[in-house]
Amino acid sequence: MKRIIIQFGGTGDLALKKLYPAYEHLMDLGFEFTVLALGRRFKDRAEFLKTMVSPKASQEFKSHLQYMHYDMADPEAIGPLRSHIQAIIGEAEQAELIYYMALQPSLYEEAIHQIQEVDSLISCQCILDKKIVVEKPFGFDLESSLRYNEILLQAFSDKEIYRIDHYLGKEFMQNLLILRFHNDIIRSIWDNRSIESIQIIFDETHGVDQRLGFYEQIGVVRDTIQNHIMQIITYLTMNEPATLSPEDIAIEKVKVLRSIAPVSEFHTGRYESLGANSGRIVHTPTYAALKLAVNTYYFADVPIYIRTGKMQEKAKSLIYIKFRNTTGKVMHDETIVENGVIITIHPELTIDISMNLKEPNTSWKSKPVRFRFNQAETFGANTPEAYEQIIKKILQGDKSLFPTMREITEAWRIVAPMLEPEHPMEVYPVRTLPRFANELAQENGFTWFD
Ligand SMILES: NC(=O)c1ccc[n+]([C@@H]2O[C@H](COP(=O)([O-])OP(=O)(O)OC[C@H]3O[C@@H](n4cnc5c(N)ncnc54)[C@H](OP(=O)(O)O)[C@@H]3O)[C@@H](O)[C@H]2O)c1
């Protein structure tokens, strides 16, 4: 079978850093496909290869990587694109076209129309299958996501549409489900009788000035909260699915999202120098902190505190599950600290369980200690990259790592109030936490797990 990935945004940051390395590795593993990269910035394939592909890349990969100068604004461009795809299909008896949209959301609608047109023009005597892959965020808001979906459904069935949230390809996400549903000791303590609160912290050191044109239309809510953070919350709080099939997992995830109450505590800020290189002030939120609640039988009254954003002093991604400290109260002993589960994603993937155990040479005195699982130490450093897992699933036609449209629309509903333009925006100096993050902690009587 001839399989062709038609890469819209084939000259972009995502393609360079994530997709091409993943394609190369998958080809090394024996997957067979051709990539047709589309973009405007290089006039020909030689120029494209020089910038977009490492000189160390394998010959096998390079020989399956083609480039075509393609400007979506040019109404004449569709004809040559059709001919190029047709030429790659050649005399194949069976072919599969995978249209991959790695573009900024404002271009999706036009891209979908062009894909529909190209697709309708392609003809062959062969068995021809197709798929379409859409990068996150799927849409710009609730209304546009529904509109894009409607247009997509005119040319593709839902089964053929892969909506990406690459966090679902990350090992820690899949491990969350295994941790929760393959361990009886965890299952029996994972609810509001034992858990007091949850923190999700995603701090990044880099800014967005390199990708300002893209980011200024997006902001932190569309970039991370609507997708990655909502997916993490579903994995942390959903009930056990009937099986680990994509359909059964999706049913439970939707229940969580539908039970999330309107968010009342939400704050945003932007770092001081945002847009400085462009010589203008850019009012796009680069940091947010919020509190939300999952109003299900098992998680009602467990506050979930989230903070995420750019230009912080330290890169840190972690989830902290804090357990109730009944023992400390009963024993009237403040040195007994709460138990906790700490899932660290960055700088390395670890899961810690914090317990109190006896300190030697003391009389019944305990000290918090951690039991640690370290992914790299236990399984070696060969955990596949998220994008590799995601693309492998697309090639295999397995939708287990992709959010459904229902999940996406529920997530847009939840974040809609956060996208209102009238939110006050704090301007924070680079490498500092915005004041509102600490105020959120003070007002709610908790301390960030720093
Ligand atoms: N970058 C990441 O690490 C990352 C991670 C996860 C998800 N994503 C998602 O991936 C998508 C793309 O992000 P990105 O960072 O790769 O953006 P980017 O670096 O700004 O790339 C945008 C791409 O769109 C192409 N493009 C823009 N206008 C075009 C036109 N009129 N005709 C043809 N091509 C056009 C650009 O091609 P030319 O400039 O050559 O014209 C370029 O290849 C977004 O949805 C983003 O949310 C990105």
C-alpha cells in the first residue's frame, strides 16, 4: 500500500522539532510512507532539506521526504498539488492519503476547503483511503470548533478525523490510567474521602517571542488549558472505564468534563517584555492560575489548583495529589505531614509516594520519606516521544490517543469564560511568578508544591 502524509505546515516549528524526527524514527522501525511537505518559505526541495532536516538524517528518510512550494492564498496552487499527490500514488493498487494540518487555527477553515477540493480531484484505479489530522487547538472557540467539524464531516467520516492532543501520547498520561486502574491500593484511596486537593503546575522558562505571530492569537488558555490541562484532569478524576478501549475511556472523560462547574477563580498575566522585539505591546495572556472543581460523586469538594505559563525561573511540570491529614490532627502532632502522590513530568518522569516513617534513634518520631519510581531508571531511556506514539496510532488507524469531538466541545465550554476579553491582565517581570498565583494560594489556604 502507498501511504502519503500531506503535511500542511511542513516548514513550521512543529514539523521541524517533532514531526520529522518522529517520521524518521518510525521509518527506521519499518513503517512505510512518503511525506509531502507543504510551505512557502523554501523555493525548492534542496533548500527545504538544508534547513528542515538534520544532516545526520538517514537516506531512507530523506528519500521519502518530498517538498512542494504551496501558498494557500494562491488559487492556482491546488492543481499542482493534486498532480504531485497523483504522481506519488502512481500505479499503486491501494493508497492512503493522510492530510495533516499543522497550521495556526485561523488557517484551518481555508485549509479544510482546499483539502476537500484536492481530495475530490484525485482519482485512481486503486483502493483509496483517507484520513485527516488536525493539530490542537481544534478551533478557536466553541463556535469555530463546531463549524470546522461540520465542514470536515462533509468530506470525512468521524472515524477518519484525528484531532490531536499530543499529551495523550505522553507516557505519564498513559501511566496515570495504569496507576489508577491497575492498582487496588491506589483505587481505594483515589476519591474525595482521602484526597484533599490536587495541584497541576506547568511552568516553562521560554517565552513566545520567536513564535509571536502564532501565539498572540492563541494565548495560554487555548494553548494549554483547553486541551492538555483538561485532558490531565479527566485522567486524574474519571471513574474506571468498563474497559481501556477508546470508546469506554471517552465515555468517562466526557462525564468528568460535563461535571466541571463554571470556573469562578481565574487570573491571567503576560510577561513584561512580550512583543518587545516587535516594537509593540501585545496583550496576550502568557500565564494563568485558576481553581476548578469536578462535581462528580467521587471528586466533589476536591479543589483543583492549576498554574501554567511562560518565562518562569524554572521549568517544572508536575501533578501533586495531596491527601487529607487526619493522622496529624488525631495525634495532635504537626510534624506528621500529609501523604501525597507527586507525578513529575519535567525535568524527568518520576512518580513519588510520600509517607511518614520512623526516624532512627527517636522515640516514635516520624519523618516524611519518598518512594520513587523513575521511568528512565526502570525502563531505560528509550521511552518513545509523544509524537511518535501519536503518529504510529494514526498510521495504524487506532484512535485510542485522540480526544473525541464531544470532549473538545465540552473543554471549549469550560474555558469560554476564560476567553472573555475583559479579564484584567497582570504584567509580570520575566522569571517571576505573577502575584495572582500566590494570592490564589493564600486565599484558598494552600501552598504551591514548589
Ligand atoms: N511548535 C510546537 O512545538 C507545537 C506543539 C504542539 C502543537 N503545535 C501545533 O501545531 C500547529 C503549527 O504550529 P507551529 O509551531 O509549527 O507553527 P509555525 O512554526 O508558525 O508554522 C506554521 C506553518 O504554517 C505554514 N503557513 C502559514 N501560512 C501559510 C499559507 N498561506 N500557505 C501555506 N502554508 C502556510 C507555514 O509555512 P511558511 O512559513 O513556509 O509559509 C508554516 O509551515 C499549531 O496548531 C500548534 O498549536 C505546535
